[in-house]
Amino acid sequence: MRSSRTATCRPTRAWPGWCSERWAPARSPSTAAPGRREVPTPGWWVCRSVAPVRDRDAGPVSTPARLRSAALPLGVLTVVFLGYALPPYLGLDPARARLPLPDLPWFYPALVLHIACGSVALLTATVQVWPRLRRTHPVVHRTSGRVYLAAVLVGGVAVLGVAPFGLSGGPTAQVANTMLGLLWVLTAVAGHRAARQPRFAAHREWMLRSVALTFSIVANRFWSTVCVLVFAPSVTSGGPVDAAELAQAVGVSTWLSWVVNLLVVEWWLQRTRSPAPRPVRERVGP
């Protein structure tokens, strides 16, 4: 039996996003009786077009101009923030920690592990959202993505061990940080799974949510200042500091630091999401 080459639009693992090709048996000559039309067997389909397909269930992934222009400022912000936040923890001295530490022997090591992994996640997230690098160096994009995923998984597990016992902000901040750790891990895993299937539109959305949660620690510096001015004026009055007011300010700022980020990302996705085109197929007869 001779063979004919037919194209399928199922992306391959080696070259995701492009049509693969396979060899399929050609149809045997018609054996229908003269004067009668043979009904073709269902299931033989070929694509009308062999253009690149980026996603199994959605249209091409476009990068808005605003997102392209935001990669450099995001990288600069990350470097400045790490230069300010990391030095107290580089010497591994608990006395220099910016947070009050409970009397637990494993709390400070887990906190340092979370800070180290969070720093790696911030740096690799900046690389991940760089559209030009993703297009011109896909291997670098995939490698940095794996490093980001590993950092989030380890850092997320560490923060889940630290958050319920934190002293700063009271129960409100403890619940907020625990929820943040859970969502941080889940969004990163969902993004990785979508990339493996591959569903690149869903991968982009899940990873943007994950990056928004990663940068919640940066946003917290802004929200903590606002919440202290609003809820704890005793901090700036020069007099005695009301511990209850300060705990309330820290708790509210912890929630705002990641909830607002997620809301902004969801609004952005709704504005930039394009409807998935319906695939055009044609049946090939005998």
C-alpha cells in the first residue's frame, strides 16, 4: 500500500507551536459498485493551512506594547529592591532581621530560605516577562522558567512553614501570608502544566498571575507605608506607638500587597485576551 503525507496541527514536544507531520496510509481505490457513491470513512482530516499554531485551544499569543515596554523598568525595580532588602540577611545573623522572630529554632532558617528563593524568583520573573528574549532565545526562556518554578516551589513551602507563626501583623497577616503562599505555588504549577500540554495562552495567563504574586513583596513596601499613615498615625506622631494600630496596619497591607496585584492582572488579561478562533478543517474523501 502506498503512503501519502498528511499534516496534523497537533504541536510536537520538540517544536511546540508548529505543525508536525506524520505518514499515514493512503486510501485504497474505491470498491463501490458502479453508479453508487462511496461514503468516506469519518476521521480522516487534514488542516486547510499549515501556518504555525501556537496553542491547542486558543489563538496566537500577542504581547501588548505596554507589556513590552514594562520589562526594563520592572528589572530596574527588582535590582533596587533586592539591594535594599537583602543585606540584613546576608550575614545570617538573626539579630539583623527586619521582622520580630518567634522563639522557634527553625523559623529563621526557613525565613532565610524563603527570602533567598523569593529573590531568585524575582530575578527570573523579570527575565520571563521579557518578550524579546522569549522570541529570540526560547531555550533561555525555558531554562529560566524551570529555575523560577523551582524557586517558587521551595520558597512557597518555606513560607507556608513561616507564615502561621509570624509575629508581625497578628492573625490577619498570618492568614494573608498563608493564602499568598498557597496561591503562589498553585499558580506557578498551573502555568507549568499549561506549557507542557501545550496551551500557551493559558500558560501566559497563569504565569502573569504567578509573577503578580511574586512581586507582592515589592508592592508591600508601598502599601505598608499607606496603611501606617491611615491606620497607625501613632507611628509618625513621635509619641508611644499603639501596638494594636500597628498590627492592623501591617495586616491590611499584607492583604493589599497581593490582592491588588491579582486584580490588576485580571483586569489586564480581560483587556488583552483575544477570542479563540475556531479551527477550519476539511474532510478529505477517498
